[in-house]
Amino acid sequence: MPNRDDAWNLLCEYTQSESLRKHALAVEVCVRAYARKLGGDEETWAVAGLLHDFDYERWPNAEHHPMQEHPYAGSLILRDRGFPEEIITAILSHANYSGVPRVSPLDKVLFACDELAGFLTACALIKPSKSIHEVETASVKKKLKDKAFARGVSREDVYKGAEELSVPLDEHISFCIEAMRSVAKELGLSGLASAAP
């Protein structure tokens, strides 16, 4: 099986946007943390998180076609490069329009972490310090109700993700905040030096 370095190289080959790469890292760390919690294979789960959107920049799929563009185009590349079906299925199933049902714990975790990681990043970036360390669960829940904030994030998917995991939303948010704090520097969310007293 290709390893994490192979996955990172593949991501960088197809994704030039720094913000999309950071999103991949955020989802990876949340999914990896859930692998530890739920007894999943950490490396397999982490690679699924890292690569879930690797083809998105090239094939964004505005039409939400199940057999074209993201994530279908990526699934063909992953299969060609020897990635396991477990990862490919999870990546396909994170797009509701793919027609691939979420069955395994990895499928459900990847879906649950994707939109939330993006939302938590947005919550951190509006802080004066731009730090994930200042993001609190209660304020995240409040921001979820503000439809004008981070409007590209599907609230429905955030709620549905926690529901499919059978985890209370507060607990899911707190868990992902903690996971993202562990790689805050890599995500560019460790806080601005200029914001320190």
C-alpha cells in the first residue's frame, strides 16, 4: 500500500492551492484522531483524510455528476496507483452525490470531519490572533447558526456527520478542535506572533 509520503506527494501533484492543502491536513488529523479513538488503522484512515479532495482543484464537479470529475476522477487515479479500496470507497462516499453509501466507520468519520474541519478553520481565521487555540465549541455552534458566515460550508453535512457517527455535536466539535490544535502550526492556525502581548 502507498504510504503517507506517497499520499502527500500525490496531493501536492494535483493541488497547488495552499488553503486546499491545509484543509487536507486538517481533515487528516481529525480522521487520524478518530482512528485512535475507534481502533481504526491510523495510517489508512489518515491517508483517506489527506486525499479526500486531492482531485478537487482540477475537477471541481459543479454539476455533482456521480461518474465524472471529483471524487470519481480521483478514485480512478487512486486505484491506478495501488491505494486500497477501503480508502477509495471512503473518499467516494464523502460526496453525497456519488451514490456510494457510507457503511464503514472510516466512511462515516471522513464525511463527519470534512465540512467541520473547514468550518473550524474559518472560525479560527476570524479570531484576532488567527489561532485554533482560541476556538471554543460554544462559539462554533453559535457560528453554525449564522448562515452568512462561511457560507460555503454545508451545515446540513456538519449535523448529519455527527448524527451518522452517533456522537453528540458538541463532543464532535470539541474532538476535532483538539485534533487540529495538535498541528496548529502546519495549518497556519497557531496564532500570529504580532497578536502576542
